[in-house]
Amino acid sequence: MTREDVTAILERVRTWPDERQEDLAQIALQLEQQDQAEYSLTDEQVRQVQHIREQVRAGMIASDDEIAALWKKCGL
């Protein structure tokens, strides 16, 4: 992505509803914080996280609510 692409995207963001702009601002702040973190993931760890995220999106990993319902069903 070029600098011009980023500029165009940011210009469009100004037309978004305030709530969506706030969402994007929070994401940007989180990205900044990640850059300042003392710890960073190895390339292998990044691949593992990406794999898990793909599994979550595909519905292959149960949600917290699903796990809680399973424990309840088992009487635990």
C-alpha cells in the first residue's frame, strides 16, 4: 500500500460516523502500544496466532459461552 493509498483512506475516514472513527482511533492506539511493548512475537508465534485466528473465524474453536455450556451440561 502506498502513502497515497493511506492518505486516501484516512480522508474517507473523516466521512465515517463518529463512533466508527472512535473505533479506528482505538485500534490505532493499540497498534502504537504494540510497537512500544517490551516483548514481541517470533515469526513462528505470529504464524501460530494467525492460524488460531483463522480457526476462530471458521468456527472451529468454541467460544467461552459454548465451553461454559458444555461444562454446565457435564455438571461441572
